[in-house]
Amino acid sequence: MNKQLTLRKKIFILTVLPIFILGLVIILLSLTVVKGALINEIKEALQNAATATYAAYDQNSGSYIEAANGDIWKGSYNISKSESIVDNIKEKSGVEVTFFYGNKRIMTSAIDKDGARILGSPAGDKITQTVLENGEEYFSHNVSLDGTLFYGYYIPVYEQGQTAPVGMIFVGANKAEKDSAVNEIVYTIVVIVLFLMTVSVAVSVILSTSISKSLKDSIGIVQAVAAGNLKVTIQPQLLNKKDEVGDLSRAVKQLQDEMTKSLKTIAYNSKAVLKASGALEGTAKETTSSMQNMENAVSSIAQSASMQAQISGTASENVADMGEKIEQTSLEMADMKQNATAMKEAEEQTADTIRKLLDSNAAVQSLIREIADQTKQTNESAQKIKEATNIIASIADETSLLSLNASIEAARAGENGKGFAVVADQIQKLATQSNESSQRIEDIINQLIADSDKTVETMNRVTETIFAQTEHMQQTETMTKEVMEKIKRSMESLSVIENSIAYLDHSRNEIIKTVSELSDIAKHNAATTQEVCATVNIVTEGFGQVEGSTKGLKSIADGLEESVEHFNVS
């Protein structure tokens, strides 16, 4: 299975590959174009030397003639004895000079191994045809003089007023020495390029390692936060970085602080809700038990009323008074029912608020993932900037070096500096590449700005989501207070009911003593008492529902507390 390239390897490849390509191009140019330009410079130098030699001979007036002893004269000047001219040119320019009359050497500065001048030997057939027959100048890369190779340049020599050459002048430079100088220049350029490539590779390794390590540290922190550890420490050097990695670290730090603050608030409120729901459950159980006892007592009153047989005037007053108390009890029971309904609605609102909190948490997770994607895009843009910057830096260095060499050589060559047109053309190409790279940098920077704006917008949405969570928790707290207030009111109503029942119990005893004969009225009282019993049953059932809802609220609070415990904020 092929493993994907790590970010460190990708950065290394993106930075090193262009450097290697550029280095190879420069080396190839050095081995071809630069070397060709240097050889062309040798050719021009030899041509100038040959022209100067021709001028030195041609300044003597008269025609070329051959004497009886074989010497060649130009007017009154004996060319065959012109050792001083050729030796002087050789001494000053370091080149070998030969004067041919026809295709025969009659004077030369070249000497053989024995120290004698190399004279009398003919020129080659190709040279004879090109120079003497066609009247053309000729440059040769390989001219052998006594076994030594030379770069040679030939120009034809004319008799005044004639169109056919009578001879030619040869100027040659030692090929081995010139090749050594040319190769030294080329090798120097190659060594410099290789050195710069090595330095660039080392810098790329250091930068890619640093960026990879910083990103791994940031990813580790995000993973720790996702695992619930909000106390993880972010290294100061990551927070102090001025690049995109520093921005990511500071954003994670801010998110960590905000989540810690919010989760502490949620944990505190969930504990308060859990405690309040426990107290509410206990109160509901006690209230249900009391209502059941009251139901039994009312049932007992109904049974006793059916057995009454006698009535007195005192019983009538007690019965009337008891009717008023029962009516009051009925009103209090209705109020309790309304309170129980309100408690149920508050509990439903509490459950809805908690669901909103869960939705908000899901939104936070989605935003965090979006931030991770945007950060990845920002890192890729940063690598593109690095690539373009390296290309521009390399091109600028080489452009500066080539421009400096071209200026020096042009100053030395004067009018003959036209031979550096090739170098100037390469400089123009490198400048064009620099402009293109600059444009790429501008485009990439614009992309980075857009990515940064999107990141800022996403963080604003995170802040709004967390703010919504805070509002929902405040609503939960308010609803809990309302539940407690309604329970308090229910307790007050129960106290009133308890006092009324005590008074009914006292009146019942009076009825037993004084109105045993009023059976019909007692039956009526029994029927009324049965209605009260039915009402009490309804109230008892309502409190049973309150108890069930309270258990549900407690279960939700337990679940919320378990969710908060996933994060380590203490």
C-alpha cells in the first residue's frame, strides 16, 4: 500500500524541485551558451590580432615580390626577416603569428622543440581553398603546430589593386590553455550553483521541519480539546508566532477559553437544575401522600354521614359552616390544578431549551471543522508563496551575477562587446521570469486575504453560537425559579386545605353528637363528600404526573451533567 506524502515532504518537494530544475538549467547554459560565448570571444580576439598584424605589414608601401634567395619583400621591407614584428605581437598578446606567402610559411613566431622557427611548411588544403582561393577569413578550433593544438584565425593578404590574395596571416592561441580557462569559468559557475542548491536544500529542510512540527503541535492541541481536555497547555512559542500557525494557535486558545467558561456555567446550572428537580420530586411525593390521606378521611366522613339519624339546630349551623369550608376547599383545589398545569408547561419549555443547547453544540462542532478546512487552505497558499519567493530569489541572484559579468566584459571589450548579446538575452529572460513570479505572488496573497476574511467570519459565527447557549441557559435558570415559585404557592394552598379539613373534622364531631336524626341531610352530605373525594382523586393524579415530569427533568439534568463531565475544565 502506498503511503501518502506527509506535509513536511510536500513542502520539501515544492521548495527543492524548482531549485534543482533552475540549477540544472543554469548548468546547461554554462556548458553551452556561456562556453560558446567565451570561445566566440577567443575568435574575436584572434581576429583583432590578425587584423593588427596585417596592418603592421601593410603599412610598408610597395608591392610583394620574391627575391632570388627566396625572401619575400614588400617594397623595401623584408618580410622574411620580420622576426621583431611577430615576436613583439606574441610577447604582448600571447598568440602565435605566421605570415604565409601563397600557402607557404615565410615568417612565424612559433618555434619547434629544438628552438627553431617553423618555416617553409604549407597550409592545409581546406585553409588554402577557403582563404587563398575564395578570399574568405577562416577560424579553426584545431590547428596543429609541431604537435600542439591551437585555436587559429586566418585572414587573406592582398596586393594593392588586386582582388586575388597573395598570401595570408595566421594568429593562433594555445587550445589547451584557452580550454582550461574556459572550463575554469564554467566549472566555477557550476560549483557556485551547486553550493547555492545545497544551501537552499538545507534551508528547505529546516523550514519544512519547523512548519511540520508546529502544525503537529497545533493538531495535538485540537485533538486534546476534542477529547475533552480543556486544560491542555499551548506552548508560548506557538502563540508568539507571527505566521498562520501562530494565528491558528491563538484561535484555538481563544476557543479553549470560551468553551471552558461556557462549560463551567453549564456545569453549575446543570447541578442547580438537578438539585431543584430532586427537591421538587420529594415535594411531589409528599403532596401525593397527603392528598391520599385526605381522600381516605373524606371517604370516612361520607360513611359516617350515611349513619346519622338525628339533627339539631346546632347541626344546621355546623352543616352550613361546613358547606362554606368545602366551597373554599374546592377553589383551592382548582388553583392547585392550574399550578400543576403551569409546572408541566415550564418543564416542557425546559426540555425544549436543553434541545436548543444540544443543537448549538452541534453548530459549534461544525464551525470548528470549517475552521480546520480553512486553515488547511491557508497553509497551502503559504506554500505557494514560498515556492514563488524561492524562484524569484534564485532568478534575482542569477540575474545580478549575469548582469555584473556582462557589464565587466562589455567594459573590457568596448565596441567588441556585442559578443555578450547572448548573455544579455538570458538576463532578459530571467527578468521576465521574475515579473511572472511577482504576479503569481500577488494572486496568492489575494487568495490568502480572502481565506483570512472567511476565517474571521467563521469565528464571529462561533461567538454568536456560544452567546446563544448563554441565553438558553439563562432561560433555563428563569424557568427553574418559576417552578420553585409555583411549588411554593402549591404548599401554601395545601396549608389552607389542611386548616379547612381540621375545621371540617371538628364540625363532623359536633354533627355526630348533635344531629344523628337528620338522615336525609346526612345522605346529602355524603353525596357532597363523594364529589370532594372525586376532586381529590383528580388532584392526586395531577400530582402523580408532576412527580413523573420531575423524574424526567432529573434524568435530563443527569444527562447534561454527564455531557459536561466529558470536558476537563477543573
